[in-house]
Amino acid sequence: MDIATARALNFSSVETFSEPFPYIVSSEAFSEGMSLRILDWLGTYLPWKLVETDFYEQYEFSLFDVDLPLDLSFLKETSFLNSLRSEIKGLFNASLGSRVDITAHKLIPGQRIRIHNDYLPGQETHRLLIQLNRNWADDMGGFLLFFNSADPSDVHRVFRPIHNSLVGFAISPNSNHAVSTIHGGERFTLVYSFYGNYGDA
């Protein structure tokens, strides 16, 4: 596999859905080797910050705040972000601006993310999640949940946190989602956040 292929997200097997809000799913994001390399890096000493709010508790940091290893520097390079934004624009038929945020999330046992929609007018409009973990089993928890409404019992779909899987969705007042409680292991996610074309290119 050449370097360009290794440093690209695979959108060839993406499935698209429109209800209860637009979202996409793929069983493979990066090549297997690259996904494991990213996971290995996330397991090293990094500036994880515990963030606690009324609906979640997790560790996180922005990739823009750290020096990435040379072989992973592409994750925040302009050319990679432009390509990613172009894919998201096409898949969601969306108008996106130049801003892209990149955050790493880590959930450990006892942590969870309660139902919420992330909607704030004039802010993030689309999100891409790349789930990364090692030897995950169902009894470890950490399921990504999509809901038909704001009712926590009204579950639309349950996503197992399969290593190197990809889930993207449009953020709106209807994009209710959550992550169930972690019971074992460490659950990592790379989160790419996209914003509307609010006057920029």
C-alpha cells in the first residue's frame, strides 16, 4: 500500500441514511495498519484533559494543540482536511466552510455520554467519528446510540464500537445521540467537526 492510500479515509463502503436525521456508516475508515498506528499513539502519554458537564464526562484534547508523530501528521494537514470536507459535503449535500476541528476523545470505565443533540445555531453542522479500540467486547459497554426523539427509551440504532469503524451525522435539533456507560477498557474516538459556510470559502 502506498503512502497516499495509507493516509486516506476509505469512503467506498459508506452507507447513507436519512432518518431520524442524516447519517453515514462504514465498517472501515483507515487501512488496518494505519488504524492500529493511530490507536498505539493515542495510548501514549498525551495531554488528556478531563471534561465534565451536565451530560457527559470524558478525556479529550485537540489535535491542533499537540505535535503529531511524522507519520500521523497528515491527520491535520490542510490537504487531508480539504479532501475530508469535500467527501462530507458530497455525502450530506451540505455547504461547509473552511473550519474543521479535530479532537481525540477517551472514555474509561464509569464514564458515559448522556442523550443530547449538540445543536447550537451558527456552530458545528456535521461530525465524523472514527472509533478506535483494542479487542472490544459487548460486555465492555460504550455503545453509540442514535434516537428517534429526545426520549432515551426511543432508540433508533445501536452501534457497537467496532475498531476502525466510521459514523458521521448532520447536527440538528433532532440529532439525539449518546454513548452508553463504559464497563471496561479504554474507548478512543477521533472526532472531525465541520461548520457551515458562514461567509468563508
